Amino acid sequence: MTKIRLITKLLLGTILILWAIPNLLAVPQEAGIFLKHIQELSSEKYQGRLAATEGELLTIDYIRKNLLRSGQLVPFAALQDGFVSKFDLSITKLNATETTLAIGERSLSLGDDYLPFSNSSSSTERIFDSAYIVSCEELEISAKQSTNRLAILFENECNEKIIEQNLSLSEIVNRIKVFSPSAILVVAKKNSVKSNDTLWAGYLDSTVSNRFGDLNELQENLVLSQLRSSSFSSGNTYSDNNIAAVYITKQAISSLIDQAQAIPSSLIHFAHPLKIKISLNEKRMAGNNLIMHLPGKSDRNIILSAHLDGFGVNINNDLHPGADDNASGVALLMELAQYYAGEYRKNKFETGIIFAFFSGEEWGLKGSTHFAQALLTNKLTSKIVANLNFDGVGRSNGQKFYLLGELANPDLTHFIESFDLSDIQFSKMLEFAYFKGSDHFPLHQIQIPSVDITSGKVKEWHTISDHAGLINENGIIKLFNFIKRPITSLLSSEQTFAPSRPEYAPNPFVQSVAHNIQIELSPKDGHYILSDTLGFNQLPELLKITSLAQNISLKLDSQLVEFQTITKDNSLEIRPNYNEDHGKLTISYSVSVDPNATAGEGDNHFGQSQENPIVVGPQGIYLSPAGYWYPYVESANETFKIMASVPTKWHTITTGIHRNLIEGSQSNIDFWDINFPSESVHLIAGEYQIEEIMHRGVRLQTYFHPELAQHVSSYMEKLKKYFDLYLNRYGSYPFSKFSVVSNFFSTGYGMASYTLLDRNIIPYSFITEISLGHEFAHNFWGNSVYVKFDEGNWCEGLTTYEADYLYSQLSAPEKGKEYRLGVLRDYQNLVTDENVFPLSKFQGRFSPASRAIGYGKAMMFFHMLENKIGTNAFIGGLTNIINKKSYSALSYHDLRPSFENSSQQPLMEFFNQWIERTDIANLSLEKKITSSIVEVILTQKNDSPYDLLVPLKIIFSDKSYRMQNVHLSTLAGKVIFHEVKPVADVLLDPDFQLMRKLEQKENPATLFMFYGKTNKHFYSFLPNEEEVNEQLSEVIKLLPESSAEDKLEHLTFSGNLSQNIVRPTMLFVSARDIMNADITNLLAEEPRIKLADNAIFIDDDNKTYRLSKNNFIVLNLTINTFPVLLVISPDEEIPAENNIGKKLSHYGKYSFLEFDNKGNKITAQTWSITQH
């Protein structure tokens, strides 16, 4: 069908839907019915719904009884006579008494030293005196050499392939089996083969084995799943049972081989013979699908599916309830069936619906594979319009779901998203989970357009904790009400979709795009012309360019290509109508902007970006990917060649390698190559003078405007120091250059291999002391190791820890302590119950509170991680990430394996508690000291305990001390110390090593304490004049965490001001009024403040500060337990030129401030604290 005909039919279908949908959506859905189904199906009655058991049959009976009441649902007659369709399940039992593995005369212990992979056996004993070490890096090439030999694979070497290619260890083993080795040993990365989160839960083709418990009680007839590859799998697969594959500990095999000498792709000989015999017995059973049908007027059908099976019970007879996975999907599908059966009774649909309740999903998609095979055999695939699969839909936050399948089925996903999304949000960040993730996949493999809809995998899946109490029914109701819209549209139209692409295995970097960009830039006119010839491994169905584009031309090779466009925000979506399925695509267009337009301010004081993403003018050129200056292909792995023409004396800068410069009388032409996988690319240009030096093999450069030439040498010296620091710390640098570029934004931007700095602040020394190093560190964290933003932006916290904090700690340990204290104060003063969120939800800063979480709390997370595993292991983990994960997008949990490997410690619980929880540790200490005996009771005031190492400082009577870490994993714990000399005191975490709530005396009044409060009062004692009030209102609007409800009130002095302060309050007074009783009474609450005729004196921490009444003074006080911000103006107004509002936003950590009339800082201090 041509695109025009398709659009016409879509429009006709839309007209029909506009008539039908209001009536359909007017039917209210009873709240509670979903939860009722989920509670029932996850109860003990159904025994965990294990396939091929009584629990499965009870589940089917429950669904049938509920749905057949409508009288409309019938069997799918094209395939079967009844509702239930049986399919084969194979169970393999390990015969432990006849299974042996021995090295020389020493027999290894089954379950302790080794475990066989499922689907592998060797019924006769095999003896080996040598082995071939297979390389995971070059798996197929290396595995060829293992033919007719024993193959050995080290799991550690395969970590990268497992993560990046979404492979299980079992799948890697099957790839080796293709080359017919005699047997395979997989050496575990830990000295255990029992862990649920390694072999049994992660590396089998399905997690079904998890139901047998943690294998600590390995029984003689341990059941292993017989997991054969799908009938529709692409690529090499293997299911030969006659090749033994064994998972073995490093310790067990150490007497046979030395891992350090086991070089990949090499043959080694054993000192002792290795003997293997694996005995398996197979038992066949039958699973049961439940297939129900509402036939349409035509022979077309859509399939709505959900798997009904679960994990049953484990070896300890503990129930796996499976409430979210997948009683939630079953409940949704049941109610959709009920709903459409009711509508069907009124009016038969054009297109029918198949309601498929699949079983055997947890066994490797067995039930859906059987059904897909039946559709294929009976030549019914062309009659299936689409499949919508629901798996784990009960843990949404009430709105957010994942729609998986865009890259394999863009037409279907875009069709679903074309409906009103005001009550629901679809994310695609889990796109890789489409591959073998659920029952949509066998249907996708036979080219049926298929999507999987889920609220996301949660840690409780496949455990005894997946119970109904965790279900968010409101989210299911929203999904139910939304999904009816696209389903109803499909039932009454002839909508078709492009076939699903079975060769496509979704992966975040599967699409490969090579850009060859030619761009001519004219800053005088605000104009550029761009041509991009793109090379693809498959032609994209969607391109995005700037919405400012004009004169657009699209060619495939040399032939013009027609296309449709849709404008969305600042992008123009282009959908080409290809006549061929391959070739080079060239897109050309021009862009014009106002050359005198402002560039924006970069990040404002709230941390929000205010940049103009496309700036082309005399002040400079800034082209951001946020403005789609070049053609963008979603979910693509992009490389670039850029030829950029700019006026003479101008130069361009971007990521990558500068290959050439052609200087002409009218223009300069730069040639750039970006050959590594890049997430996005900026292009910057200006009238720069370029200076560079070579330092340890890397180009260090400055692109400065001419007036900044005097600062080049100081920047070069600092760059060398930062480069040496990080090269010594990590061992490598990911790029061939690092450039400092002067720019017009009032903030810094860190790009891959360069940074933009405000040309106005480059002369200031503090930029080279901290900001420059911070941006340099971003070249490791964020610009070469990328971030999975949807799972939490970790790079800002890590960069802060490895830059800002590191510099403080290296200068002096006391400075590091002050930095940590500042982070804890900012968090406590700014983060509230209303604005808190976990680290896993931080994507970027948008307020001071979000910065306190995403930068501050995240920094403390990495600090606690280093304390937990040690500095060597911490730096080793970071180094491994840089070496093996550059140009990959990672989440917090993707970082974890590297630190586990470097430290040989399990870290899942540590990561989970700090990344997923919204609270922080809240500790108290009670102590009883009797001479040299100390009894300490530690209490966690949290709802649930953290697992902590709590630092205690034991101070002796002679003023010496020692530090002691106490492990605390309960809400309360007692410990007794017997010391060798009298004890004077015990302090709780005095150096602020933990992310914890501060005691009151550790957290004196600061501006942030006021900013972080809600329900604030703003009072002015300045003249009640319109101009003055406007000035003050502007100051209030610029304060962090300000809101539209913050209104200024005018007061007169009454003598009882302090009694009327009943909430956080900001007061504006003039210097001449501070001797008024209202103000002197407030100041009297702080004994460190003394008033004089012309100044305010503050005595604090053995220092005296004189604040002149001729300047602006800001004091933070505590009145009636509320923070009070007192702003004292030398005049009766606040002139705009001193920028006091913006200044206050940057000095939140201080308690008292002094500025001159031009806004220059004179004094900035924080009240001192006493030791707690």
C-alpha cells in the first residue's frame, strides 16, 4: 500500500473513531477489580502458577469462569476446537549420583565446586589433558579453534559482552557449542556457583531455575530447566545435549590451571587429567495456553496477550506470588476481554480480537512459541494486524510505562503514541529488553508487528516478595483507559503496519549512522547551509532536523526521495518514502536566524538551561544537538566527518580530531573526524586565536578570543596539572585533545574533548582552581562513559567527587571534611518531603534541591563506596569502567559489577539502599562511660534500617583518640568497648563520612535553610512605593525554591515583631531603622551580633567581623525556631544594578553576607559549630 493510500485510510478510520470513542470511554472502570484479580491469582491457592502444574490449571479455570459469563468469547477456531491449547514442556533432572567431575584423583563437589549448565550432558566419562582458552572478545574466531577439544572460558572476560549484547552466559556457551568442542568449562568470576543472581537467575536462557531456591540445599534430583532455543531464533543456535558445559569455581580449577597464564586464544596442558561425566534424565510434561476469541466481520485479528504462569514455590516451599509478574498483566487482559465482549454484544467489530493467556513464559517463552509456530504452520500470520503484550504492568508510578518495540516496529509504536498521552507517559529507555523479554518476541520473530508494554522490571520479580501489596492499581487503570483507544481504532479500521523485522535484536547502539557533513556558516547574516550524506546499516524511517530548516532536499544515492514532515517543538520530523531498501541518503537544507539574537544565559541560578540552541551571529556560533542542527537518528550509534566553512580569522571546534585546515582570503575550512560512537555533537565557532602544546601524547589547546591571550600560559599550566592528576589516577585519557574555548554563555559546558567557558570569567583565578578541573573530569564521566539518564544520572555526582571534592581533600583533609559537611547541610536545608526523589530518578538539575540530590547526595554515595571497598579497589573499578565501557551508556547498576570485581565484595544491597531510597540515614547515639568501659547504643530513626558502617570517635582523657567503625544493619544496636585508658567522650561520625541527617548544632542557620522551607513570609519595612515594591518582588522571584505564592507584604514597626514570626520569614529594612526596637529585639536573639552606630559587629569562632551599614548586609537568624533572613539596605531601595537577588541565590551556604552597592562581595561567612 502506498503512503498516500495509507494516509487516506488512516483519515477515514480516524473519522470513524472520533464518533465511536466518546461512547466507549464513557464506561467507567470499577476501581478495585484489577487488584481483586491480582490478589486472587497471587494467593497460595494458585501455588505460584507454575507451568504444567495444578496451579496453572486453577489459573486457567479462574480466567475462564470470569470471562465466559459474557457469552461472547469463543475458541479460536482457525487453530483449535477448545479454549485450552496444550504444548510440550521438557524437564531435565540431574542424576547427581552418576555425575562426576575430577581433577586427577580429587573429586569435586557438585553444587559447591561446580554445576552443569542446563541442556548439556556427557553420558560417558571424558578425560582431558589439555584445553583451549576461548576469548570472549573474539568469540566466534576463537571458538573455532576449540573443535574436538575441551574449551575453557573465563566469565570475567565476558562481562562486557553479556551487558552490551544483552547475552546470557548460557547463550555464549551455546555459541561455542556450534563449533563442536568436546566439553566446555566456564570459570566463575566468584568462588561460588550457588548465587541466585549469577548462573541461575541471570545466565540461563530463562530464570525458571530460580524457583528451586538458592541451591544451598542441593538435592540428588535437582531439577534443571531444559531450555532449548526458540524455533525462530536467528543466527547460530545449538541444543545438542551431548556436549557437557560446566560452571566451575576459580578455586576448584586452580590446581589445574593458573588463570594468570591462561592467555585467551591459546592451548594449555594440564598437570593432572580432568574427568567429566554429566548424567541427565528427561521428563516430558504439557503446558497449557488459554486462547479466547471475539471473531470480527473480516478474517483480520489483533492479538492481546499476557503470560499467566509464574515461578511456583521454591525448594523451601516458599510461594512466589508473581503479583506484578504477571498477575497484573493477566488482570489487565481479563478486563479488556470483559470490556470488548460487552461492546461486541452491541456491535460486531470489523477486526477480531484474540485474547492469548500464554503459559510457559518463565520457561523460555514456550507457550507463545508454540502459538506462533501454529500461526506460521497454518499460514495465518498475514491475518494478524498486531500484537500488544502486557507483562508486569502493576508497578507504574501511576503514569509511566515502557513501550518496547519502536526499533523493530516503528509504525505500530508511533500509532499507539498518536493517541492522547495526557494521562500516561511512555518511555523507551528499556528498548533492549524487547529482545526475548516476553511473549511478544516469538510473534515478532514471525514478522507480526509486536510491542511489549510494561511498567518496568523491578527487583521483586522472580522472588517471594512480588506480592499484591506492592501493586499500584491506579497505574493499571490509566493504562486500561488509554490502551482502549488504539485497540478500538484497530477494530474499526483497515490499519496495517510494516512487518516486524525478525533480524533485528534491539540494542541501544544497534543502529549505525555515519554522517558526512558539509556546512557553510555565515555569522554576519545568521545563516548556514548544510548537506549531510548518511551511511546506514539500515535506512531510518525517521529523521529529525531543526524546525528552522528551509529548502529541504532528500536523495537516496542520486534519486530524489519524497517525504512527509511533522513539526514538533524545535524539531522537524522527516519520514522518507523510500523506493529502495539500501543506499546512501543525502539531506540538504538551509537555516536562517536573527544574527543579533541573544545567546541566552546558559544555566540560570536554578540550574535550568536557558541557552538558545542555535546561535549564528557576529558574537559567535553555537550549534547544539538540542536544536537538531544536523540530522538526528534516534537510538543510533553515530560517527561524523565534518567539513565546516567559516569567515577568515574564524575557527571551528568540535569533538574529535582536527584533520586539516584550509585558509583562504574569504573563508577558513576545517575538517573534523569523530570516529568513536558519539551520543551527540556540538559545533562551535568564533574569531579565535589557537594555541596548543603536546603533553604526554595529547594536544592541550586554548581557543581564546584575542583579548584573552595573556591568560593562555596560566591555563596551559593548569591543564598539564589536571592531565597529570587524572592520567596518574586512571592510567589513560579517552581523547586525543583537550581544548578550553571562550564563549558567550555565562556558564561552563563540558563536551567530549573540550569545554566552553564564559569569556568574561576566564580571567578569574577560581575558574582554573575548580571549574576547569571539573570540566576536564567530565571527559571521563559523561563525555566518554555515557549515562542512561532514565535510570539515574550518576556522572554529575561522580564528577563532583572526582573533581571538586578531590581537590579539597588533596589540599587538606580538613578541607575535605568541610566539603562533606557543606553537602550534608545543603541537602538537609533544601530537600523536603515535597521535592525529594531517589538518585535513580535524577536526570539533571532544575533547582537547588535537585542539585543537592543529584550532585551532593550522589557525591556522598561515591565517597561511602570508596570508604566501604577501599581506595585501591575504588580507583581500580573506575579504571576498569573507563577501559571497558567508554562510549557505552551506563546506569548506577551497570557501574556496580566493576566495583564488585575490583573489591571482591557483593554491593547490590549497598547500591540499592542509596540509589532507590528517598530518605537518608538518621542516627542517634546514647553512651554510658565508666572509666575505660564504654557502652554505646546506636539508633536509626528511619522507617527501615540502612546497612551502615558507622564511624565513632573515642576520645580519651589525655585528649588522644581512636576511630572505630561499627556495623549497624538494624534499627538499634548496642556495642561495648573495653579501652586501655579512661574515656572522656564518644562522638558519632564527627568527620561527616555518612550521608546522614545532621544534628541541630551541626547545622547552623544559613540562607539555604530559609530557601528550603515552604509557606514563607516576605515583609518590607522600606517605603511602600511602587518602584521599591517592584524591586523587592524581583529579588524574591530570583531566590532559589521561590514560587508564585511568594508575595511581598508591607509592614510598619509595632514593637512586637518577634512574637509575630510564626513561619520562615524574610525582612527588608533600611540601615537607618536597625536601631528600632523590632529589629534590635530580633538581633538580640543572636548573642554573637553587636550593634554600633555605623556598623554591625559579629564575634564568632574567635574572630570579629565588621559589617558596614553603608553596604548591603544579609543576616540569617533563628527566631521562634524559624529561619529569618534579614536584608539591610544602606538606602531605602534596592537598585537593580547591584543584582542582590541573583547574588543571594549563589551564597546559600553562608549565614551572613556583605555586598557593596555594586553587588561585589565583601564578607561571606557561616556560623561556627561546636563539636557534637
